[in-house]
Amino acid sequence: DFNLDCETFRSALERSSLIIEDRLSGSIRSYVKFTIDEVLSISTQSTNGNVYDEIDIVKTKGEDITIGFNCRFLLDALASCDEDFVKMEFTTALGGCYVKPVDENLMYSFMILPVRLYN
């Protein structure tokens, strides 16, 4: 689990979405890959190019993880968040990710299912 700046995260996802080949639905190249350790590393590869970004996070708990997502689903969730920071919660690389407010007085939660990563 970690907290991060919404605008920085949104900008990194938008850069990644520029090269994702959405028309190859279900392709192993139509995802954005996260590696979570001390920073959130976002990477995308396609025939259109490569994108790599690192975002500072405030890790609250959990193991390091590598997980893939459909970039559009994450951007849709962030578009509905009005806060500067959000909390992302993970269970496993195959479990869903929850996007929640850092402020516990706010009541929303988005669940985003990951895509299976192939080496």
C-alpha cells in the first residue's frame, strides 16, 4: 500500500497511454507495468516506443510487487478523484488494486483488476 500525488501519477499514465496499442486488445503489449519498491516505476513497451517513469511514493506497508494494468482504467479512476493524493492498496500481483482517498472522511473506492504479465 502507498500514497502518491494524483497529478504526477496521471501525467505519467497519460505519457504511457500515448504509445499503448489499444487496437491489440488482449495483447501482452496493451498494458502499463508497475514495479513498486521505494518508488513506483511505470513502464510501457510497444512498437510505437517505450516509456519509463519513476514517481515518489509514501509506502505505508507491504512487499515489493510487479503488476500490470490497463492504463485507461487507471486514468478513469483518477479522473474522478478531486484530492491531491490518493492511496493505492494491493494484495497480490493477480489481485485487484483499490484506489481510495487518503482523507478517511471521503467515501469512494475504485477497484481495478490487473492484467497477467508474461515474460
